[in-house]
Amino acid sequence: MNYDIAIIGGGPAGYTAAERAAEGGLKTVLFEKNAIGGVCLNEGCIPTKTLLYSAKILDSFKTSSKYGISPEGTPSFDMDKIIRRKNRTVKKLTSGVKMRLTSSGITIVEGTAVLNGETDGMIRIQCGNDLFTVKNVLLCTGSETVIPPIKGLSDTDYWTSREALDSKELPKELAIIGGGVIGIEFASFFTSMGVKVKVIEMMPEILGAMDKEASAMLRSEYAKKGVEFHLNTKVIDQFFEFLFKMSTYDKYYFIKSHSYGIIYGKV
């Protein structure tokens, strides 16, 4: 099977490039080993915003009395319905992307693409039992979750952001290692759901390269909601299932959590 261009990775960069290539008259094949839409549509921007919208509505009910609105009874939620709504939203958007790609004449191949040398100036790509030859290759392979090298971590059943997005059961407490965008989004959601959240960040402030004044203001607001922050703090060891040993300016201390997630950055 011969193509003008192969795009490896079906996230926002990959599927947008595939559309532009097809519009330019190139015979295009797109490889994706997981799900079309990449991290953004499946495990990042879209699902987290869907969960946060449910949390926003719950928070609005909790504070509605000061606006003269008094809902009957205590506001409650159904995690199963929240997760199912998130899944429907993701499916609707990813299906829309697939339809746009196929209607543009793009071949979508589900599987891992392996570059396998050249033949007569054409690049060989192996995907399963199928062999493709292409003139050009564009790599849009996206990111992976960073798992920090914490002693004892591999012996426990920890979460990444992927598991946190699909959990229908809420822990009593959650320790989030990493105060970047992903970690803070989950801190906001789980706090609204009534979980006691602790955010552990090794930098002096949350949200990394963002404006420090804005980051501090946001941290202050989350602290008012009950989020516990540990800045300038690095997790160096993990004992048993729920006990962390941490260091701050060469001082060591421990925190406990009834559950925890490695909601870390991406590379």
C-alpha cells in the first residue's frame, strides 16, 4: 500500500496535519495505537473539563442560598452518571474527528507503526502484518505520563490521571504528586466531590511556568476549599500503602492518605 505521507499519532497535531495533507491532494495514512484524538480528547482536556463542569454545578448548589436560591434537601451526586456523561462526551467528539478524517479520504490504521527502512526511496512502515510504503513521514507521537522514581512506589497500586478519570468510587483522601495543570484540575474536582486532597509539589509554587501571582491566588482559593498544599516538597519514599516520606529543605516528615494518585506531568 503506497501513500504520499504517513502521519504517526492521531492526536490534535496528527489529525489536523492529516486533514491539511489530504486537502492538499496528498494520499494520506494516519496511524494511531490507542484512540483517535490523543490525550487531549481521551485523557486530558475534554474529559477533565467534563468532570469539572459537574463539580461546578454541585458547588453552585452548595452556595446557592446566598443568591436567594434554596434547593430542597442536601445536594448530592452520582459518580456513575458523571463518568458515563464524560464517556459519552469523549465518544461524541472522537467519533466526529474520525468521520471528518474518513470523509477527507484519509486511511486510519489502528495499531503501532514501526519504521522499517527504505526501498527505492520509499519509507517502509510495518503495522501488525501489514506493510506500507510512503514518501514522507510526520511524527506526532504525543506524550506519556511521567512516573517519578519514588522508592516503594512500584509495589503499590497507584493511580495515574488515566485511572483517576475512570474511577466511580471516591477515596476518603487523595495525595496528588505534582502541582501542574493536570494535578490542580484533579485537586479541584475531587475536593468538590468531598475528598480530602493533598497536593505535593517540589517547586516553590503550583502550575510551573504560569504567572506566579496568578498561581498563588488560585492556590489560596483552593486552600479555602480545603486543599492541603506541600510546596518545595519532594516525595522520596513510600511505606506500606498510604504513608509517604517527604523532604522539605533537608527536613523529613511523613503524611498519610487513604488513597493516592500519581497525577503527574507529561513528556
